[in-house]
Amino acid sequence: MGLRSELSEFRLGRLINASWSRGRNGSGVWFGLATVLTTLRLMRHLSRRKQRSVFRQELRPGESLRIKHLPRDIDEKS
């Protein structure tokens, strides 16, 4: 995550907070904007790629781990 996206996220958060506070004070337009922005932020969070772990095991002191890449068959579809 780069600096630009972090600043963008910060500005979006400030806009969401401001629109929620103005919406609670009775402005329907600000309340609608806050609802839309919050929904977009939630959808962006839910659509992020999740890291997938294939194998997981704790190593004890003195143990080591070797990672080996096996070439995939060209005919194999995955």
C-alpha cells in the first residue's frame, strides 16, 4: 500500500465522518452521501484479495524449511 493510497484513504475517512455528522444534524443529502461512501468503503474492503495458505506448521528450534517449486504441466488447467 503506497503513500498515495494511504492519503486517499485518510481523506475519504474525513469526508465520511464529516458527512455522517452533518447528516445526523438533519441534512438528508449529507446522510445519503455518507451512506453511499460507507457502502463503497465496505465493498472495497470485502473485495480485497485474501492471502491463501496452502500449508501451515510451526517450526521448533533447530528445524528448517525447504521450499521447492515444481513446474506446472502446460496441459493441466487450474
